Amino acid sequence: MKAILITLLLVTCLRAEEPIAIGSRRELFVDRLLVGEMKKTTLKLHEPILAEPLKEPRPNGHYATVLKAADKFQFYYRGDKDPKVTWKTHGIEAYHDGEVTLYAESKDGIAWTRPKLGLFEHPSFPEGNIVLMNEFTVNHNFTPFIDTKLGVPAEQKYKALGGIAFQPHQSAVREKRGVGGLKAYVSPDGIHWKRLRDEPVIPEDRGQILRLAELRVLERQRAVLRLLLPPLHQRLPRHRPHHLDGFHHLDAARRDAGKPAQR
């Protein structure tokens, strides 16, 4: 009996020490997930260095996303046709109708240009750098990413999600403009976008919907976004820290990645 117990304990210990298979992926040691033991060494956060001021102001806006393409950086951010129109002063319908998705690009990630795309025109944006407009609620948090999965069609190299969940007191707008939820878009170049399908890929009754646009910060969660399938909501993490202010918080977030969401 003792021999059996000792054998079980040894097997358990050996399994606990098994390395995590990462294949050919490159992993930053931003947390302790991949570190089994440290001797006379510590993890230290990088100290930022103040850069020289730019001659031209950097583009900025809500729900900003920066992607690294093969030859440039691509920056997506929200703009408002009239910044004075808010949900408090004009209601959510007028507020979301006034939202657009703007685009800028850079060779070095420092100096940015706003290309005149000629896709949408509006006097509030004379640069002509609008990539998406008149997509109700989608422009509120339009979040693109580059799909690096093998076999992805060239016309769907870029994917994006956008949308909101209507609150109970906003039922009148919902009945008038249609159901909420996250809708999916695809693009061959990150500039010319089209809707993947009319129905949301994640319905608005899923409790994690408003957090989904933030999930790109972790690689495992970004891989989940590539699916863009109805079962997506079943694979969301159970917890998402509001502030990733240390290694331990990030450890917990990564351990939770891929676990089924609580219903």
C-alpha cells in the first residue's frame, strides 16, 4: 500500500513539473506562467523612456487599436461627426449615428499619416481617413485584428468585431434599429471592410459581450477571436481583471483563458 501511495505521489509531482508546450511560438516572460523556478533572478518591468515631442500631433480617439502589418503600422480609432452630440444630451440613437471609424498609418509607429481613402466623406473629417461609417453601434467599438491562421482566405485576412448590448431602458431604440450584439467584418487590407453576415456572431444576451473587444491583449484569447463562430461565447474566460497592474493579475488572467464562461 505504501509503495502504491509513493508511486502516485511521484507521478503527481512529475506531471506538475511537465513543461508547457509552446511549439514554435515566441513567448515574452511577462508573467510567471512559463517559469517553473527562478534562482537569484527576478522579473522586472521595462522602464519607459520619454521620447522627443512630435512635430505633428498623433491621432487619437476612443477604442484605439494598433496593428503591425508587414510594411506598416495601422491605427484604428473612433471619431464623432459632432463631438457635442452625446448620449446624455441627444440620446443614444443620435450619439451612435454620429460615430465613425478612422484610420491612420505609420512606417515606424511614431510619425503617423491620415491617408485620404475616398471611401466616405464628411466635413468633420477633411483628411478623408474614414474606413467605416453609418454602421449603427458598430463604430462605437470597432476592433480589428490580423488573422494569421493558416488557410484564411485572402479577402478575410483582417477581421473585426463591433457592437453593443442594449440596456432594458433602451428597448425603443432596439425595436427601431434592430437587435444589438457583436457583428463581424472582414477585409483583405484593413481598409475596405464588409460585413461577414447580417446577424451578430455573438448575441447581445451574452454577459461577456462588452468585454470581448478587450480580449485581444492575450494571445490565447486572440486565437479565440479568429473563430468568429456562434460557440465563441462558450470559450470566453470566466474572469477579466479590470486592472492588470502586476504579474500576479496577469498570471490569473492567462490561467483563466480558454475556460468556459459561467452562465
